[in-house]
Amino acid sequence: MAQGLLILALVLTVVLAFNFFTIKAFKLPDAKRKKYRQITLVVYGFLMLSIGLIFLKSGENPFSGWFYVLYGIGFPAVSWMEYRNKKNS
């Protein structure tokens, strides 16, 4: 029971910290928000790519591994293409 309460406290702390940073992010100027958004999307894509490569190396579930790899490559690529199109417009 103590372990469950510890996990609950940890999850609530993480959610509160995420909420705090989200509120701070919405108060930033629009240009800075877009820059942070793009950096976050690229980091998230590389995280998905690394998880996919780990799945592929372990050989446990290759379908999920390829899904994560494609998602990890596609997510930053689409973000970059969107940024490039907005910059040219």
C-alpha cells in the first residue's frame, strides 16, 4: 500500500510540474513559443526513434519497433517541412 501511495504522489507531482510549465509557456511571446514547440517536437521524435531502435534490437516486437522508428523519423520531418513552408510564406 505504501508503494502505491508513493507512485500516486510521484504521478501527481509530475502532473503539477507539467501544469506549472504549461502555464508559464502560454505566457511567453508567440515567437518564443513556436521555437520551443519545434525543439520539443524534434526531441520527442528522436525519443520515439530511439525507443523503436531498442524494440528492433531486442527482437521482441518488430511491428511496434518499425512503427516507432517511422513515427520518430516522420514527426521531426513533418515539423521541419511545416516550419519551412511558414518561413517561405
